[in-house]
Amino acid sequence: MRRSVSRRGLLKYVGAGAALASAAVAGYGVNMLFSSLAPAPEPSKTTTVIETIQSCSRQTAVPEPKEGYPLLACLDYSNYSIARPQEYARWNMSAFVFETAHYSVEGLKRIKELNPETKILAWMRLGLYKLGGWGGYLETKFLNASTEDWWIHKKGTGPPSSRRLHVSTSLPEMLMPSPKSEFADHLVSFLQEEIMSTGLYDGILYDCVWDAPWVDMQLRDADISFAEYREGIASILRDTREKLGSDSIILCEGDKGWREGCPYWDYANGFYQENALGDVFGNDWANMFEMYKCNMSQKEPPHRMHWIAADTQSGRDPGKFQQVTRNDLTEADLKRMRLGLGTTLLLDNGYFGFDKGSGFHGYLEQWWFPEYDADLGLPKGEYQQSDDGTYMRRFDNGTVVVNPTGSCRTIRMESSHRDVTSNASGLEFTLPPEDAMILIEV
């Protein structure tokens, strides 16, 4: 299980409630992070937020949405209110903490006004809740209906409250809900009645949708087996699909992926691959690409989608990554961004984003890179793998080349192309190891 629970499974599930405390968190100590959290007060119901939105939208021009690839996505579960909708309107898909259904109606509407084609998802957890929540209006309302039966308990004879399952003894307030309890029915009904009924969202991004060995280990001494747990999660996804309909998007995050035959595939459109190419709980390139291909090869309906999310956590001290700014990115960061983006372009309906990482999605301005502005158009066919280990896919306006190997590769084109990263043009390019290149035909 290594660090998959202590680092990922605890820090990130603070969610939007940690937003106000993020500036005060200087180190990576998990207890320090949680102890410094302050309840998030409900914003004043005045025209101030709307006026700010309108002012910002006048000041920043929104790029004209382009047809084709790349498809770009961002996650912001740190802010209840959307103060700069024009920044999100340029993404093909954005996911926001579900609290925005209450706090930021105008912001969500403005994003759609600026870019009617963009997709907006509501981010919500299927695991790890704090009793009472973190102070947000909707989470508090949701948890007010909770009973002791909602939570998974260890086997034993003591009072249920003393046998609640905690994935970390250092954070006893974080509980795992049982998907075989009333939690499941309440969650799906709440999602439909309080969030999706607003008409502001195109779907849901469910977090903590686990099909992992460490969950099995956690449940060995619990009142629910792993098989029952997985069956309960699958039922939530099935009921969500029935409530939302076939056109709605259901994306899920769940550690390193789901196994073949996992029932989750039958109801979810696809997977949110967090910390891709990372060294915390992510995958190396080969595993990341296999997970991507596994998702996209599942039967339809629902239509398949995949979201590769790379970040700054790889290779950094655990206490340093959350302080990284756009200007602090190293060449290793940028190579990882390009490798993730290039790999995403090898298959259809893949979305990509790069940010600060788990627990800190949305804690700073969303980062935008020159590669994001590449106008590749639509793919001409499937990707091809060369004998030298590189992958290539041709599009209407250019070509993407991915080099997951440990050596430099020489890329030769039949006509002159421009490298979007370096702006160099020619027929021949050198592609470094573990890097990718977007070449636009000139």
C-alpha cells in the first residue's frame, strides 16, 4: 500500500474545504494541513461576485474554440466560487467541486456563454468523508442526513462509533462510507436533486472509485467484504447512469486503475488518471498507456473518454510541490507535460491537463502552455509504432511523435514542419528521451 493512503488518500480529500487554509500550509505534514483548515463561510449573496465576473470577462479575451485536437481539461476542487470564468472557457472540459452548484451559478453560466461547447463536471467523492464536512453549504446539507450505518466498521462487539474504519490512525475524522448503506441512495438522489437539476453540468467526476488491492486489505477485518464493496460502488455508478441518462458524462478516479472485468466499466464513460507519470500513486509511461488503451477498448455504450492528468509532484520533496508556481517548472516538468499530452493524442477522445497535483488542484491559476494552442485538427488514422520505440500519429494539420524510450530519437518528416515547443522548422528533429513533440505542417 506504501504511500497510496497516507499521502494521496488523505491530503487530496480535503477537497474544497481546504481552499482557505492552503496559503498557510507551508510543509507537507498531513496533520498540520488538516489542523489548519478553517470552515469555508458562505459567500455574501450580493452582486459583488457577479460584478467581478463581468469585469474579468471584459478584461480577458477568450480564444476562439478550435475544432479538433488537442482536447484539454482542468480540475479545480479548491474554489467554491468561479471568479474568472474566461480562464475556464478555453478548456474543452472543466471539473469543479460540487459546491459550485450553490456558490457560483453565475460563474458556471458565464463559462457556457463564452464557450457553449465546453463540458462542465461536478467533482464529488465516493470515499473518505469527514463527519460534519468542511463547512461548505452542500456538503454540510448532504452529511446532515448521515447516520452511523453510513460508515464502514471493523468487526467486533463494541459500539459502532468506536469501530469506525479509519484508513489512517493519524486522521480519525476521515471515514469510509459503505456503498451498501443508505449513503449510496442518498448520494445519487442528492446529486440529481441538488446539483444536476441546476442544468449547469454535463456530468460528474466521481473520486475514490477504487478497485485496488489496498482496499481489499483494509476491508479484511471490516463488516463489508471487498466483493460487497465493489458491488456497492458498481450499483452507485449504475444508479447514477440511470438518473443522469445516457448522454451525461461519468468519469471516475481510482488510484492506478481498474482491472479487466471490473463492473465499473459498464457504467462510467472513462477514467481520470491522476498523477499520471508521477512517483506518488501514478504510473510509469507503459502502465499509463496500458490503462488508457484498456479504458478506450471497453464496450459502448457509454461512449469512451479518458483524462490524463500529469502534475508537479514527481521527483520533488513532499513538502515542496505545493509551493511550485508556473515559473518554477523545470525542464523535467515540461518534458513530463509534453509526454503526457503527446500520449493523450495517440487515441481518440483523450483529454489532458497539467497542474500542481493531488490535494492542490486549482490552488493557483490554471497553467497554459504553447503546446495547448497547437491546432492539429482531426486525426487521419490510428497511431503507428516504429521500430525505434517511438509512436506517431498524423492529423489534418500536423503530427504528434511520442518517445517513451531512454534515448534520443531522430524524427524525419517528408515535408517541412514546425515544432510547437521550440518554434524551429525543418524536415528533421531530435526528440529527447521520455518526451513528445507536436509538429505543425508549414
